[in-house]
Amino acid sequence: MKPGDNKTGFDAMMRRGLSSDSTQAVQGCPDAEFLAAYYERSLAPSEIEQFDAHLATCASCRAQIAALVRSESPAETPLDAPASWLWNWRWLAPAVTAIAIVLIWVGIRAHYKAIKEPVNVAMSQTAAPLEPMPQAPQPQLAPPSRTVTGDGLSKPAATPTFKKKFSGASPSGLAKQNGEAPTSAAGEPPSLTGEGGGVSSAGGVPGGAAPAPPPPDDSALTATLAQSAPADATSTTRNATKLEAPQSSGAGAVTARHQLALSAKIPASNAPTRAKSAEADQLQVREESSNPILIPSPDAMKSWRIAVSGAIEFSSDSGVTWEMQRPEIVGAMTSGFAPSARICWIVGRGGAVLRTVNGIDWIKVIAPTTEDLTAVIASSAKHAQVTAAGGTVFVTKDGGKSWKQQNNP
Amino acid sequence: MPTSLQLAPELRPKLEEVFRRAEIPECWGCSIEDFTRAVERSVGARFRDSQTSAREISAYLETLHLQDLALSYCCAAGKSGAWEHFVARFRPELYRAARAIAGDSVGRDLADSLYAELYGLESREGRRRSLFDYFHGRSKLSTWLRAILAQRHVDEIRRTRRTESLDDPESEAGDPPQAEPAAAGDDADPQRSRYLVLVQTVLAAALAGLAARDRLRLAYYYVDDLTLAQIGRLLGEHEATVSRKLERVRRELRKNVDGELRNKKRLSEAQVQLCYEYAQQEWPFDLTRALSSKGSIPK
């Protein structure tokens, strides 16, 4: 800094003067909601004027507003600042370029997936002209117990009490539902960016995107099923194989791929009747058998899922590929929760509780009950709570060594 | 616990109308009774006066983010459908905002602790008390969450600074090297301390004389390091306007300080330049220390 460069020196002095005495005014600071409303400029003009005066002399509130501004997402434009056309047009070209890049990426990814599952694609192309299939189902990320059995779902899934030290808690098994939000959010799609829910539903649940299955009571279909299943099994990819349910589970085990193969071989004249009469069965079959349970972690790239077969699988690339971690079937698992990218809890029927603390190895935790467990939430490897089918809530603070029953408030 | 203000029967049709308009998803399990209680809590927090007219309350209802209000109420009440929506819709944004405010590592802890409080803490009566109880729908839920994160972060910084200040043996000794204007070297101008005190005193007085909005604009820019566009959005001005006003206020401030030093403090042009030069070299210096050492503000 050159001596005599008074402009810089004056600015530095001004900064000092503005920050030093403004720390004095800390009385009457508003609550977070008032700050938020001020930030959105939704306060009354008189309130804004009054708070502007407060902000001018309160460094604390100003720092909070500044932090609020810095936390806004790049796409967010919450405030009604005037903007000139010239200023906006400067961003048009880069914005269009970015959109084009995203579209190309999506296209490439779709192409990649098509290559990866050739049987599915081929079948769907064949099926399209033959049968007015029901609309492609939304990716079903919910555990079967939530939608099929209904146990513990009509009441608050988890209403535990937590001490202050309990951090990172979330309601029972809720994070896994991220991809499902658009259907229940009045048109508001959930943000899949950032931590907690950053798993793309398309990539995370390949089986869930398959068309609805045909009715199992159709004799023609049953006959075709017997013929098509072996051929299908030989041509599926590694990923697709992981999704297959055990053959012994009857109609509920009919995979989406099998059903698709069946629909491709059905005479066109039978299709409309079949589609109408079997709608309820299709829904039930889909929900019971063809939906893995997705368990996102706060790291958008990493997530677990409970495959239809009961195996636990892990993905470190936002659900594009899945690696089997615990292949043996440990019973019907119903819910899971991952408080971090390495810690995950999973519960299931018969009081089954599993946990990993390194993201790889799974251990069976001593369960608090032999009842079916429908939900779990956890904040760490030690703190977790599970909800039984009857609504009873159990809490552990030592990684499952001991459990304490809690009453719902 | 936030207080509620029971709505008059004449407001019932209005309440039903806004309930319909809010288009609350059924899966949240929010009945009209739940919605009424949420609104009454919000009205109670806003007015705290049972004599508030129905017209005023009716106008207030029009300003609320009703769907967010219903969601927060249902979450606080432990309704699973509402929680599922909250987790899917807001949790990723919560963590992203926390990282943007406090950085990756601290931000995670910040969001974790807030998330736990949103879920609820046990109160003495055994009833779960959620941070959602303090959301009244005056802003978007997402903005409110970020405002809480911002508050917590700033509070933590201030608390840490206070702790460090108390723990710092050097500050206890009371002689930070840059805080002593007189200790600038053997060849120091004997007037150096006087000039430093003068310039900062005059500057403080000039800043205090600014209009609140002018001062706020300066503080956002020079202290909080916001960009012109960010300041413009906060103050409802175009960034070009912010830039123009900043420059004008800065110029006037400089003129006032210069004038005060020359006319009131009787300093020559060379002495004024010397004031700024010393201020640069000594920056930052502690005005309080300088004042106490000299006993009074120099004339």
C-alpha cells in the first residue's frame, strides 16, 4: 500500500469504523422468521424501514443477513430486485449452453442404460404397439410394508423424544422416500441435489421404472411365463439379476422384466381387457415384489438399498451401479436410515436390526423386540430408534447394546 | 411455547377459504382443525392482542405461506406423511445451505443439530417440543430454515471469539503490538497517536451522521463483503444504483472527514495526509485504548 494512497486507507478506516461501533446495538434483535421475511421483502414497508435502521447499527443481525444471502442456491432469485434486459441477456448464452450440456448428458445416460439393459428395451419396444399398457409407474422407493401392510403407517411413524445431544435425527425411514415426493407434494418436485436425498430415482431404482406387470391369473400369460423366464434369465445384465425375486415366491416374484416379456407375447386383442381387469393386481404385485427400498445417505453419491431379494446393496455413484454387500437374505427388511455415508441402520420383520459403521461390514444388532419393525431413524452409530408394527418405539444410545422403550407423546 | 389467539367465529369462512386455497396434500394428515390451530398460533405470535380486528387478521392470513405453515405444524405434531415430504423436499437444501454458510465440516454439524431440534426435543412435561413450533408462516419455510442456520452460525462465531478473547493470554496482558499507536518505532512522530485518534474519532462521528440506509449500504459492502447485486436484492435496488449511491456516500464521507480535520481540528493539508498515512500503517488500531491512554478525545 503506497503512502498517500488515501483512498485505500480511507476505505480501510471506514470498514473499521462501521464494524467497531455497530457491535454495540444488539438489543431487540428479531427472530429468524422476521429475518427470513425481511430477506424475502415480505414485511410491511414500515417494518422494513425500521429493521433497516436496526441493521445499520447491529453487526450481528447484518452478519446473519449476509450469511442468509450467501446461502442462497445459485438458481434462487427470491427477491424482487429490478433487473435490466441487458444484464439478463448476458447470461442467456451460458444458460442455454448449460441446459444443452445437461440434455446431452441425460441423453447419453439414457443411451447407456438402454445398452445396459437390452432385454428391457427390446421388450418394451415390442410391447408398445400390442398393448395399451398402464402409465409407466413412478419409481417406488417406499418399503413394501408401508404401502401394502399399512402397519404403523396411519399414525405418526416415529414420535420419539430426543435429548439435545441427539443430532442428525430424522423421522422413521423417511429419507428413503426422497424420490417419491413429486406425487405428494402438490407439484413441487423435491430437490435431489446436495446431501440427504441426492440419489436419482431413475438410476437408483432400475426395477421401479419398469412397466406394470400383467395379471398373474391369465392362463396364456402363465404358459408364456414358463417359456420366457429361462431365456430372460440368461440375457439379463448383472444389475438386473440382482433385482430378481426368488422364483419360488409365485406371482409376487414375477419380475418387471418377466412381466414385460410376457406382455410382448400376448395377442393384441387380449390386451385392453387384461389391462383393465388386472389393474389392482398389477399395483399390488409391483408394490410387493419389484421395489427395492432406497436408503440415501447425506452424501448424494452414496446410498444403500434393500433389494427385492432381501440383499443389501450399496452404490457410490448416485445409484447408477450397485454392489452387493450382504447377499444372504436375512428376512424381510422394511426400512433403513443412513445418518452418514458410512453408517446405516436397517430393520425388518421379526425384530431384525442390522447396522454398518464402516459402510461395508454389516452386523446383526440385538433387537429390542421380536415384533416386526417398520421404521428406523438414527443420528449416529450409537443413537437410533426403531418403531415396531404396533407403534412401540425403542431407543438405543449405545449402538444397540441396550434399548429403552418410549411412549409416543 | 408460542401462544395462540383463538379466532373469532366470523373468521371461520375465511379460514376455510384459505385452507382450500392452500391445497395441502392429504398425505400430510392436516385436518381443518390442525390448520386452525396452526393459524391461531401464528396470529397469536403476530398480534398478541385479543382485540385485533377480524379485518386485520384476515389481511394477515393473506400474507402467510399457508402450505409451509401447515407442513411445519404437521411435522411438529409427528405426522409421518408431512415428515416424509419435509425430508424429501427440505433436507438436501438444509445441508446445502449449512455448507454454504459454515463450510463443509462445520456446516454438517450445524445442519445435524438443527435437524434434531426440528424433529423435537423432550420437554419437562414429556411432550415433544419441536423448533417447528416457532415457524408461523411469515416467510417461506426454506428461507426460515436458512435464517436459523445463519443465526446459529453467527452466534457461534461470536461466542467463539469471546471465548478466545478471554482465553488469550496476550489479551490478558493487554499489549497487542498493533494496538498501541505510540509504539510505532523509535523515529515515531510524537503527534502520531494524536493524529490516529483524531482521524478515527472524526470518522466515527461522520458515520454516525449518515442516514440509516446509506450506512447499511456501506456496511454491507465494506464490512460484510456482499456484492453490489446482493446488496441490491436486499435493499430492492438495482446494482447500478447501489454502486452509484455507495460512491456518493463514500465521497461525502471523505469530504466530511477531510473538512472536519481541516476546519474543526485545524489540521493542514499535509497533516491530514499524515493522518491517513499513519492510519494505514497502524491499521487496525484500537480507538478505545488510545482514548483511555490519552484521557479524552483530542480537540
